[in-house]
Amino acid sequence: MPVSDYLVTIGLEVHCQIKTETKMFCSCKAGFGYEPNTNVCPTCLGMPGALPVLNQYAIERTILTGMMLGCSTPPVSKWDRKNYFYADMPKNYQTSQLDLPLCIGGEVPLYAWAYPADCKVNADGPVVRTVKLDHIHLEEDAAKLTHYNGYSLVDYNRGGTPLMEIVSAPDLTSPEETYAYLKSLQQMMICAGISDADMEKGQMRCDVNVSLRPKGQKELGAKIEMKNINSMSAARRALIYEIHRQAEELDMGIAQVQSTRRWDDTLGESIVMRTKENAHDYRYHTCPDLIPVHTAPLVEKVKNELPELPDALHARLQSEYGLPVADANTLVGDFKLCRYFEEAAAGSKAPRKVANWVINNLTSVLAEKELTIASCPLAPKALAGLVDIIEEGLVSNNQAREVLDVMWNAPAMNAADAAASLGFKKTDTNALDAVVAQVLEENPDMVAIVKGGNMKLINALTGKVMKVSNPKPNPKMVTEIILARLGL
């Protein structure tokens, strides 16, 4: 049977590191980029007799995440030990939550702009649909293992970092929806300041569960879990591969067995790791070192901290700044770029033009120089000043790109001074009018052709005026004067 004859059911387990100063159960620094094994202590290294202490801020951020996603928080939440023996967890168990997590239920909106660029989406509003959640629980992250040919290295800096596990219901139906789910969730985490959610840095990762069953069959097929998914596009590729693999085997009469597979993005295939793994395999039991958490005071504390979510931001960018939907899509998709734009647009008379310069010109220069918006040397107000001199007619868009280059290399210089350094100054309209009159008088043949209906020579006349003018005027202004003098 073709793949289209099967119903695809997908569920995700998204692991998201919470942005905190310290780890979940000790005072070691949490964060990315430190020298290996420098942010460790007896507690996160699992030394005998070292007792954990709860990170209240991490618990509050988890509850806030639940509020954003419409979850409920039970009155009491407790901690459990998930036992397994592996080098990434020196205690031989992970402190996690099993039956009384911090957040239950809820749903994740799939934003229209979060789908892959090559995927057509029909939506009346910003949210295409919502995906049901099962729960969100809080745990400690494992250490980072780096595998080489014949040996492995372990960095315990990451071990003990507060980690939310956001578990969806089996409510997704395609690789494209899965991509949108991850993108939407990432945007929400970043907007709320709960996590940087950088998948390249491992701050957000996911395990994908997928099963196939023939259309008309109510019972779900065998669940196949794929691990080692470290990007949205990788999740999409992994699902496309796995859906076709399962469909082919089912067509051949090969029954699927519940199993865990590792996705190898380099090879473009999934590889069996183990079969029939269930919760009881981990021998969960209540953690004896941590008392249950009574959540009511924490819920009360964070309920007024609900942030502006991506759909609200998307609507505000359009209503407050008059941006088209496409520009709002781009800015919501890059929260730091959006904040740069808003700072630049504050008080600007031309916020749409500011957005255009941020989205097109600024990002182009950043990409060329392999920089991010966080490392951009040009302050938002400086970019706004550049747009101002365009609006004032001091420079054209093309001239402004030259001005941008000067400002990039001299960030303290304002736009007007940078323009002056290139010979672009405020045009004396009377003097410019006289130059235009002289050029038209010296080129009667070209004037006659233009008056005869061939407008292509307007640019040539504009170029002649630009060539003899000093300082250099705005080409748009020159063209307007030419047209006015010719009565066109």
C-alpha cells in the first residue's frame, strides 16, 4: 500500500533546559560554553552523602510554562528516581517526576509561520490548530557524552541542569506538523525568557515517537521511538524516513515491534538500539531526599508573569507598526531580531521602512560577516537614524547602503555624518533645479525621445545630473525634478 493508505500518529518528548543561574539540585553554575568538568560539585557528581536542594526558580519557570500552554498544576507535586546505569548519570539514577508532575494537560498552538517554508498552510488566523499535551515534568539533565572511535569523553557540566520534559499526546500527524510544533514551542520559550532553546547547543532536544496503522484501524500501531534529534529539520527528515520504512515493512507483512532507534542524520537512517522499553524498566520510586512541593504559593506568585506570546506579538507588530504579514512572520520567528527592530522603530516615523532595513539589509550584512544580531556593532537607534536620512531625502536607498558600510566600521558615527563623509549632503533644491535645466538643455535629442514616450532614457538623464552635481543629490529627487520640468 502507498504511505497515504496508512494513518500516521506522532508524539514528541521535548527536553528544554530552563534558563537559570544554577543547577537543579546544587549551586553549581548552569550554562553553555564552560571548560569541561569545571562546574561540578559532590551533589551533581553523585558523591555519597551529598544531598540535593531544590531550585525554586526552575520550579516556578516550569509552572509558568504550564500556564502559557493551558496546563493545570496539581496541589502537590513530588520527585522520583529513574534508575539506569550509564556514564552520563554518575548517581546511576536521574531525579525526575513520574506520577505527580508539575503540569498536566494543556496544548501547544501550531503557528502558521512556524511550518517549513516549502509547506503550504491554509489558516484563517495565526494558529493553524493546537496539539494536545499529556504533561510537563521537571528533572535534571544528564551529562554530555562525546563519542570517538574506540573511546568516549564525558563532561559533567551539563549534568544537573534544570530540564523540562514537555510530553505531547499522540496528536501529530505529519513531519511538517512536527516541525511546526517544535518551532512554535521554541518561539514560546524564547519569548517568555524561560529558555534560549538553542537546539545546536542542546538546550532543546526531542525524542520522536511514531506509529503507522492502516486507515480504518482504531488501535494504534507499535510505537517506535527515535532519539538523537537535534534540529527541527532533522526531526522532519527522521520522520519522513521512518514513516516510509515502517510502511514498506508493513507492506511486506513484517510486524513492527515497540523499540527505540537512534537517528543518524549523516547516514539519513534510523538504527535499532533496544526493544520493548517501558517505564517499569527504570524501576521508578519516590525520591527519599526531596519532600513533595505544595504548588499553590508558587502558582500565585507566577500567575501575573505571563508574557506576550508569539501570536499576540504577531498581531501587535501589524497593528502598532503597520507591518505586512510576511514581515511580522520573519520578526516573530527571530525574537532577538524582533527586539532589535522594536528598539529601532521606537519613535520612528517610518517603522515599515525600519523593518525592511532590519529584515533585508541588516540581516544580509550579518550573514555576509557571519555574525548574529546579538553581536551586531550597529545600535538600533543608529539604524533608525539611517532610515531617517532616507526619509528626509538626504540619501537614496542605494546611497544608504554605502552609508551603512561606513557606520558599520565606525559605529559611533551617526548617519548624517557618515553620509557627509561620502559627499552626500542636503541638496539645495534651487541649485539642483538649475543643474537639471542645464542638462536638459544640453541633451535635446534625449529630451525629445523621452517626450515621445520612451521613458527608459529618464535614468540616463538622471545619471548625467548626478555626474555633474556636487554634493551628490538624491537620485529620486533628481528624477522627480526632471519629470516636472518635462511636464510628465
